[in-house]
Amino acid sequence: MQQAQQMREKMETMQQGLDSESVEGSAGAGMVKVTVTGTQRITAVAIDDSVLSEDREMLQDLIVAATNNALEKSKAIAQQRMGSMIPPGLLPGGVPGL
């Protein structure tokens, strides 16, 4: 029971750390940038002025691509942190949902 409590406390601390960490995803050679926390919360979207003159569909595609890129980076950070806490072989294939 004591080990479970310690693990839960470590998880909470890790979650707080991930929430304060940010990564940036980009698309279109950096014309669209999306910033995401380690807990997959979008905190900013930056769009270069030059893209605003492009067609709507292209801009939408760039936003989706930049967001997916940022979320992938965020998930990688979360999995890396989780991997350092969980004993090897406990959860084969990683942690679902992260």
C-alpha cells in the first residue's frame, strides 16, 4: 500500500511538471506554429502573415499539421517521463492514452 501511495505521489508530481513544460510543433516551414504543454493542452497558435493571403483550405491543413506535430512531441515527453517511473516490462507497448 505504501508503494502505491508513493507511486501516486510521483505521478502527481510528474503531471504537474508536464503541465509546465511546453513543446512547439510547426508546419509550412514554420509559417504555422502551435505550442502544447506536456499534458496535451494547446497554449498558443502563431500564424505568419504571409499565410493569411493563401486559401483557407491550405491554412486549415497547416494548422492541423502543426497541431499534430506538437501533440506528437508532447506525447513523446510524457512517455519518456512515464518510462522513467514504471519498472521495465510492467506495461508492454507503453502507456495507453499518452
